[in-house]
Amino acid sequence: MRLFAAVLPPADVVDELGLVIGELKSRAGADRMRWTASPGWHFTLAFYGEVDENAVPELSRRLERAARRSEPFELAVRGGGQFGHGRALWAGAEGDLGALRLLADRAEAAARRAGLPMGEHRRYTPHLTVARSRKDVDVRPYVTALDAFAGRVWTVSDLALVRSDLPVSGVPGEQPRYEAVARWALGAAG
């Protein structure tokens, strides 16, 4: 199964961002990108890829421990950016980014300790992907619009293990499906 660890924003935060994204999607040229549906909005902490079912219990045990060792922290969706000359458009984060990065490092370390191949470690860049493109797209106007966005602050209180199922039908616009298969409360009480 295809898995990753993530912070999932609450529904009202997703709704706030959805208003801005709805406006961006209505702009001329927006159809050159594949816009991520709001159920797919999340802050990926560590991407694990295809994970054998037999490895999931050990990964889960280690993620639970990482969650217990991490205290709840405040976060907000704020600003935007791009990767790869418009190949990915994203909303950024504001708040306790040190705690978010630490949680990402712990989610990656949990996988390594569980025996999952993680490749080279890269510094974590907090982002929530809102659109992708197979070709370079000038997304500067979209980044500018996202830079003006500041969502409400919420307390991140859990770590989620998410399963993603990629589209298989070949129907244009079909979205991946995401399912939180486990969630662990942050902090010693978790």
C-alpha cells in the first residue's frame, strides 16, 4: 500500500483555503494545471511510497512513539510557492515551523527504524500541494494570490498515517483517494 505521514488541517481551515483556490481555478489558463481536490490537502511529513503490509505494524508503532514525543503546536496555512517551474503549486505554512519540521524528521526516522528505504534526507519544506502540471507553467500570478492568503491558526494535535490510492480509470481529472488509516495524538497524553 502507498503510505505517507501527514498533518491534516481541520475542515474549516480547508474551507477557508478552498475559497481562494476556487477563485484561482476560475482564472484564464488555470485549466493547464491539475487542481488537487480539497480532500487531498495535507502537509506531508514523510512519504513512504509502497509499503509491504507486514511492515505497517512496526511503522505504526514507531509513528505512535514519534507522536507521543511531539507536543501539540500551532499552525496556519499561509502564503504560497512552487516547485519545478510551476510543476507544483502549493500553499505554505506559518506558526511553529520548528515543531512541524521536528515532527517531519521524527516521521522519517520512524520509517528508517522500521526498515523502510527512505533515500537521501532532504530539509523539510512545509507545503500543501494545490495543483500540479506535467509541463512548466508560469504560476507567478497564483503564487502572488496565495501570498496574500492567511488562514486561521489551529492547534496540530495529531499525526496521521495516510494511504493514497492513485487513479486507475484513466478518466481525465480523476483524483487520488486518501484515507487516514491511523492517527496518534501528539504529546505524552497521546
